Amino acid sequence: MTWKFKDLREYIAFLETKGELRRITTPVSTELEITEITDRMVKSGGPALLFENVEGHSMPLLINAFGTIQRSAWALGVENLDELTVRVRELLGMVKEPHKGLMSKLKALGQLAHIASFQPKMVKNAPCQEVVVTGDDVDLSTLPVLTCWPDDAGPFITLPLVISRDPVTGVRNIGIYRMQVYDRNTTGMHWQTHKVGAHHQRLAQEGNLERLEVAVALGADPATMWAGSAPLPPDLDEYVLAGFLREEGVELVKCKTVDLEVPAHAEIILEGYVNPNESRPEGPFGDHTGYYSPAEEYPVFHVTAMTRRKEPIYPTTMVGRPPTEDYFMGKASERLFLPAIQMMLPEVVDMNMPAEGAFHNLVIVSIKKEYRGQAQKVVHGLWGMGLLALSKTIVVVDANVDVQNASEVAWRVTNNLDPQYDIFFASGPMDDLDHASIMAGVGSKVGIDATTKGPLEGRERDWPPDILMSDEIKALVDQKWEQYGI
């Protein structure tokens, strides 16, 4: 069974029918209170929350919309996230002749961006432009923006789709970057070093541009909202990915004051620009690592127009010590991009990026091992793939290990590891949020080969077999189970 949601409102209505949304009419504050309520809900597997009485604001606030594996699956139109893996694998199955090699596979992957039925569709009139406010009338204080944690530098917009365009190629990009609200019409723009938005800024600096136009969409349909978090290559359009997930192109509308396209069914749009050479201290901010990221210089976003629905809903999220809502959004990325990883590293069976690893700290992969050094090859291959280059720890286990089972992984790793031979290091770029490296943005990484070892590795000792009950006894006990009276 699959679902399509035209906008955030249809998704809210769907969650309500599933018993996965609570409307809260008690007055609540954007200062810390909503975060504490939400954190308790996320960590207990609770529902999405629609706060309808936010103190000082007429706008309702939606949070925790993606905050379980099930809700993230529904948001992307499926019942189970593994269905996404199957869909992508079928799509990449356009290349059915393995003997044609790597270039054919890469060509098939590139066709993701050229499937006509998934392309966005332009419209002239859009709900997101029912109300248009420009110039000095723009006032970000009308949005119920959260201050999440006691030491945060102020309120932060945490679930924006930030849209910019490569100033050289004109290719559009969408990313989710937090935005500290400074005043009525300026915010920080926390696009980190390795993100495409930061690349656009650097290109604008090289071209001596005075402005890099930016638009920010709040509250599109859930697949489009999620697509902004997906670690796509720079030349793949997030709107096309959302169209693939929805099996229908996303409707877009031209902004009123900048040359960018935004989701027509969004709740709120902020239009404006970043001066490529202007920066301002941004942070501290209680981040998804579970630690505060410090105050650092980041670009400033100047809002020149705000367009919105007549009665908009403000979508947001909170991050902190994992798991929080962003973990479940990341889990969808893991399932969606597994087939693409397997195209490049066909020995990979499955992968898991646990919540505790905050995405960049821990990746666990299982492989079908055939030759000496293959685990090391896989680790280095993953370090060469996009944002997986920022992975601080990569653990490799055998194909029969359930990487989604933390207990089994811990058992296999601690038993299979000879530290002197099975742990290896590299150095390179690190996530901007990593606080452990001696230098910001660059540091060491570790690969761990926790596969079984044998003659391939020059091992002379026999590797012990797993303790397993025979199938005959299992079947016997199954048959007699009710007789035992247990």
C-alpha cells in the first residue's frame, strides 16, 4: 500500500486517522517547554504533536511528524522503509547486463534525474503565496520559532528547506540548515563546510557576487520536506527525488522577489539573499550530537519577503541527545541509498547508522567476504562516497550478522576483534559538528574488521563455529510447545 500527500495538511489528517497525532490546546511556550514535551514523546515512541495554543502566536506548531520509523515510512508514501530499498533496486535494475560494467551502472544512476514523470511541475498560483509581505513589513517574530535548550543563543528555525542555485551552472539545491533568528528580518545560515549551500557561497565569492539568492520553504508535503535532508550528489535535484517517492512531480511556483522555485503547497516561504562575504557569530546550539555546538562565524540570511498561506502551520523539530526526530529521517536515507552503495560495493549486504552515532560517528556494514583485505577495501570505499567521507567509525561484520541488532553487533565485534590487526586508521575531513578532533573539520577515522578470519588472512588457528541448536530439535520443541505448559 502506498500513499501520496499533496501537502503537510493531508499528512496531518492521515496521522490523525492512524492515531499518530495529538492536538494540544493547553498554552505552551516556545522557550524550552515544547522541546521538553517533544523529547519525552520521541524517546518513548510517542505521536506527532500539533500545538494549537502557542503563547504569543496565532500560528499552530507541528513537531515530531517523522519521529518513528513507521511515521517516516508513511511520510515517504510506504508502509515499511525497506519498500524504498526495493523500489530503488528495481529502478537501478534498468541495467540488467552486469558484464557491461561500472559505466553502465553509473549511467543508470544518473537517469534518476531524468525520468520525466518525476520532474517538478510549475504552476502560476500557489497556496504558499496567498499572503505576501515584503520589505520592512517582514517580521520573523510572527513565527513560533523554538528556543530548544537552555544555552542556545536564541530561537532557531530547525526544519527549513533552504533553496539556492549554483552561480556557475545554475543547478538548484535544497538542504536543511538550521537558522538562528537574529531579528525581524535576518537569520544565520548554518550551511556546514561540506554541504552544497556552502559550496554555492564559495562559488559566489570567487565570482565576486554581492548576493546569493536564497529561498526557504517551511512545511511542504512530507516527501519534499524529507528530501531536503537526503545526502544527494550536487547534480541530482531534491525535487526529482521527492517526485520519485511520491510517484508524482512536485508542484512548484516562482518566488515573488528572487529567481528560485519553491513548493507551491508549502505553508510559509522566506525569500531573500546571503551576502557571500558577510558573516556573524551563530550559536551555541544544542545539536543532534547531544552536545552544544559552539558559536562560530556563519553567513547571514536577509529576508526580503515572506509569503504564506492565510492560516499557516509552522513545522519544526528539535534535536539533542539521540534518538531525536532527525534519526528517523536519517534512517529513511539509509534504506533509500543502500542500493546505490551496493552498486559501487556489491559485497555490501546491509548497513546501519545507529542513533547513538549521530550519523557521522558510526556506520556498521555487513559484507559477503570472498578475499583477503575485503573489509578494508569496503571501509575505504565508503570513505570515498559523498558525505560518508565524514564517517568517524566504520565497522564491518559478516553477511550473516544482523546489523540492525545492536546486541548481536556488539557480541560479534568484541569476540571477533584482534585489535592489533583488525583496527586501522585514516585521516581526512570530519563533520563540522565533531568536537573530538584536535583540529576543527579534519581528523582521524577508524575502520574495524570484525569479520571471521581464516586461512585467507594467514590464520593458522581454527575459527570456532557458532553455537546453534539443530533444526530437528527446534521443530520438535515448536511442535510440543503447548504440551510443556510453560
